Amino acid sequence: MAEKIAKGARVVGEQRTALSVELSRRYEGGESIRSIATDIGRSYGFVHGVLRQSETSLRPRGGAARPGTSD
């Protein structure tokens, strides 16, 4: 679990760089933006923005197809 970041606290410089590396690693490991946001105590939009700034390749919306569903 990552350290919680105070809501509204500015995250800049080295702290933001370190955070973007950690968030990218977690997201690329399969964790969702929403679960990361809940874990660190920030909004979905904040996490999404950090991932976009770090040029992390974002997955398409909707997640993986559920087994047993027909197309």
C-alpha cells in the first residue's frame, strides 16, 4: 500500500516523479486507476492525470471481457 497523500496537497518535483513511477508500475501490473486512487487517498482524475503525464500506456475502458459472454 502506498502512503496516503493529503487531499488537496500539491505533489510536485521529485515527489511527483517518484509517485508517477510507482503509479505506473502498479497500473502496468494490472491494478485499476480507481483502486490505486482509493489506496492513496486521491481522486480518479488525479491518478489518471499523473499516469498521462508520465506517458503510461492506458488500457481501453471496460476492462477484460468476462468469460461466458457472447459478442
